[in-house]
Amino acid sequence: KAGVTQTPRYLIKTRGQQVTLSCSPISGHRSVSWYQQTPGQGLQFLFEYFSETQRNKGNFPGRFSGRQFSNSRSEMNVSTLELGDSALYLCASNLAGGLGEQFFGPGTRLTVL
Amino acid sequence: AQTVTQSQPEMSVQEAETVTLSCTYDTSESDYYLFWYKQPPSRQMILVIRQEAYKQQNATENRFSVNFQKAAKSFSLKISDSQLGDAAMYFCAYRSRGGSEKLVFGKGTKLTVNP
């Protein structure tokens, strides 16, 4: 079974631009979560989607948004990029519920100049 | 809100020896899940071990075991017979028992394994 895939793997943007990151979960997984990882703040929860509905949202400004499609693929969008948005963005999927393991993708490394 | 604290930013161990990574957490919930994740330099995060709070028995996965002290809100990871491939960042994580899959992570411990 293919693992969680994230595209692109690396991205360089300038301040003020917007960016869209994509995540394809493991086949059959309906839950997708997004995390931001930075050296200073560590791993912080962005949002979680289940069956195309946002089930939970972290403490991030409205510039960060996401969605999930009917095939469970998910995208996150960051508008009006700031230097502080430079981070590794991780996506995780699982079957949802119980002690199910979350499977992480390799991440998208976003650099904002 | 739940918090997870890993007080050891870095640890080192000799190959074949044992090392223990510490984790404490704060929650008002009585039922939850705890996890240890490993993130090697390649960046792909993988699950090492998991524990259900209502289970008193400590989880074990091969060379990895935990010491779960619910009253003390402590969840340490013991790695026995350390191998070079164990070198990575280790994150302790908390998840509520309920609908959300949200993980609350500690800041991580960087483990170095010396040959």
C-alpha cells in the first residue's frame, strides 16, 4: 500500500504570495490532519478533516485554510505569506477512531523569502 | 488544554546500551492515548509505541518499552540495546479519546547513538 504522499516536497515563495500544499492519504483513510513544524515552536496542529468536514482547528490565523475532497485528498492554503510561515508542513492520515496509528507523509518544506 | 513536556532536548547513548527518554503531560481528562513518535533525519515521522491510559500494563514493542505513571502524568520511553538506527528526534504525543485525531506533541528529544 502506498504511504501518505505530499506535494510539492520543497517550495520557495516570497512574502505576500499564497501557496497550496497537497496531501494524498493512504487508500481507505478518511481522516487527514496537518501540522506545522518549526525549530522554535515544534509541532503544532493546524487542522483535521474527516469525510470532507473540518473536525478540529488549531490556533492559527485565518490565512491558513484547508479542505478535503471526496477521495480524502486534502489541501492546505496559506495566503499572504509571512517570513514566519517558513516551516515543514506535515500531513498525517489514519482510519479514524480508536488507537489507530497516524501515518505521516514526508512533509513539504516551505521557505518564505 | 493539554500540554506535553519533554525536558531533555538532547540525549546520547552508547550502542548496545539502554537509554530512557522522559515525558510529562498535563490533562484534566481521565481517558486518553499517549504515543512516542520517531523522526529520523529523513523527516518521515513513524510511530514507535502507544499506550491507552486506562490500561495499567506498560506497552512494549521489541526493544522499546514505556513506563506509564498515570497519577504522576509521566510517560517515559526506554530503548534497550540501542542501535545506530535509533538515532533520531523522538516526540511524545497526547491524544484525547474521542472524535478528534489531534495530537499534542512535546518539543522532542534528539537522540544520538555513539558507536
